[in-house]
Amino acid sequence: MVARLVIAAPSSGAGKTTVATGLMAAFAGRGLAVSPHKVGPDYIDPGYHALATGRPGRNLDAYMCGTGLIAPLFLHGARGCDLAVVEGVMGLYDGAADQGELASTAQVAKLLRAPVVLVVDASSQSRSVAALVHGFAAWDPEVRIGGVILNKVASDRHEHLLREALGESGVPVLGVLRRAPAVATPSRHLGLVPVAERQAQAVEAVAAQAEQVRQGCDLEALLALARSAPELHAEPWAAGVGERLHAGGPVVPTLPQALGFARAGGTPLAPAERLPATRPVIAVAGGAAFTFSYAEHTELLRAAGAEVVTFDPLRDEALPEGTSGLVIGGGFPEMYGEQLSANEPLRKAVAELAASGAPVAAECAGLLYLARSLDGHPMCGVLDAEARMSERLTLGYRDAVAVSESVLAPAGARLRGHEFHRTVIEPGAGPLAAWGLRQPERRVEGFVQGGVHASYVHTHWAGSPEVAARFVEHCA
């Protein structure tokens, strides 16, 4: 049994992140172990959630991982916690384009059997708020809206009018928040500025959000609502048993067991498919320029037998000792082009590793880092391509088919992912492309070159754990 709340809103911009992060921090400040979650693929909000709770922010994405994994992934993240707070995405009923409710906050709330708290921007309305809330509550009877938090309320008089109107709606008011500049978080071309880029200011903002929530919300009523959620009938997801594989025991589980495909005693694999006897070192890029990562990726790599070591391309002049594979995720290299370029020793080390044929998995920011240049700044030069900032935002889910055999997938493998960038790379695909995409238009993109797989498409390996296993096998 996990007490849980989903924080949703009628639309983007209503204040979901502020309220969700403030609630997480406020409850954590009361001594509760709070598990933070985010609906959808966004990497940035979970960074603020982690700051508020001291636990990894985890994503619940029904498009990339499948609806069947939502409850297991949630229970995995919430293990041992007193309360889980799930921040929604966009408007409550908004999901993947042309896919009905798929990947919407409403769908995730139903899969989690969780009560929803609706955050409403009340700045330009009074009595109409009751019609809005009633409509959202009545739209899908399976979605339980247990309360509303009114945000950006102008005055006591405004609050009185809003409460009076909502008194007839049947949905209780669980919080009223005034406008408060101290809780604001600056945005940039892809959303909020990540925590890693403004650590001290982010700490102050989260503290202010917690104080605003403490003063304006009925925490006892919210906790009671969270505890009213029924039992979830699902088993927690598990990356595997990699942490104990190399403790010297006589039995080494097979890869399906280690990755959660089969319980102990399942059908054994051939000896060649067992976990590597020696743990390959996989370097994972981190730091302010490469902040986009799902926690489950590292867990899956370790479960598959790897030793994972994080490094910062802005500071470290060499790859971790013994590196046999490299993962460079997403982030904002365009904000740090000059510094990344100035770290010539590391750029050279990355190029040499790639030239040796070692496995390299690069997504979005990693793709740009492997190019010849980014906005005129020399990068690693692994790929014969140039990258630059663009005015156009590329955003959306993607159905991807592996065009070429690679360290991540065999040719023909199908994965689901998403794109999220304001950069372009020319050419957009190499002689051996990484993925074929079917929407929004048919095209190939990315590069497969030796052991390198570089692409704009972000994937969530919990939905395709064989990707991590394949990558570790190539590293070993």
C-alpha cells in the first residue's frame, strides 16, 4: 500500500511543477519519505523533485514503456516510502497525439488508482472556476478528482468568490496560493533551467515553494486523500540482481532473470548469453551539460553486469580508468559549447575510444558532442556532421525502427522514444542510419558507425531492457 497523489491541471502553465515540488518538499520536511514521479518523458522537472525529496525523480511514460509497466515502475520508485507525489504532464487529459488517452496524466492516474488534485490558475476567473472543475471531474468517471488547489489568487476577496463558487461543485478546495515571485523558476528554450545549472538558486526556490505550500495548503487533508488510494495489484519493477552477481556466489543468473524477464528457475540461456564474468566499465556523461537521464538506465546497465562510472565533460580531462563503453545522454551542450570545446584532452579521448570500435551510445546532446562542431565550436569529430542551434523546436513521440545493426539493437528492432531539441545536425543521418521514423513524417535519422550509435531520439530502456543487455555484452 503506497499513499499517493497525482498533481494535474487543466493545461500547461497552471503551476503543476511549483505545487508538486512544494508538496514533495513540505511533506519531506515533516519527516516523511516521499517518492517523486513525473508523467511523460520530461527530464528537467524530476531534477527539482529529487532536490525536494532526496530521492531520484522517476518518469512514468505509458507511450515509451507501455501501460503495463506504469504500476511496476511506480512501485519500484516508491519502495519504502510513506507517500508518492506524481506530477502530471500538460493538461489532465492531454496525451500522445492521435492516440486517445495514451500517455496522458488521466491514464496514468487510472493505472495507479490514484486520486487527482487539480491545480487551477485562477488569476483571470471567479465563478467560472466551478464550471471548469466540474467539467474536468465529470469528463471521465474513472478519474477521481479528490480536490483542487487554486493558484495565483489575487486577494482575500478573490479567494472568497472562488470558494463560494466551488462550494457547489462537490470538489473540495485543498489549497489557495497567492502569487509569489520567490517560487518562480527561470525557463529557457526547452523548459525550466535544470537544477545542475543553478544549484544554489534551485535550493532557494524549492524552499520557497515548500513554504508557500505549507502556508496555503491543507497538508493533513492532502495526506488523508493520498492514504485513501486503494491497493495496487502489481509487482514492483526490478532492473535485476546485478548488484550481487559478482559477490563470488556459485550461481550466475541468466540475463532474462537479471533483467526481470523471468524469475529464478526460468528457462536458462546458453552459457555465451550469461552475464560477463568481468564487469566492463561504462562511462556515463553527467554534469551541467548532460543532465537528461532516466534513473533506470544506470540500474539496467548495472544489472546486466557493468560497472557504471559518471564523468563530467566540462571538468574531467580523461575518461574513467578502464572505460570500455560510453553513454552520452541528453542535455544542453549548446549552452556550454565553448567550455566543452576547450576540454581538448577529453574530446581527443572520446574520439580515440570511438575509433577503437568501443560501444558508444549517444542521444541528442551526445549526438551533438560527437559531431565535428557545434555552433562553430570544435567537438569530438567522431561524426562527419555539423550541429547548430535552430529557431525550430522539434518535439514529440516517435515510433522508431532500427535501420542498421548496432550496439543497441539488431536491424528491424522497434522501439518507442521521443525527440526534444532546438538544434539541427547536417547531415541528419549517416551512410548507416540509426532509426527509421514513421511520424510526423517518414525519414531516417542518426548514425551507426563502428561501435557508435548516435541519434536525436531519446529512449527509455525500462520499456526495452534488452537494449542495456546488448550494450553491456558489446562492452564486455
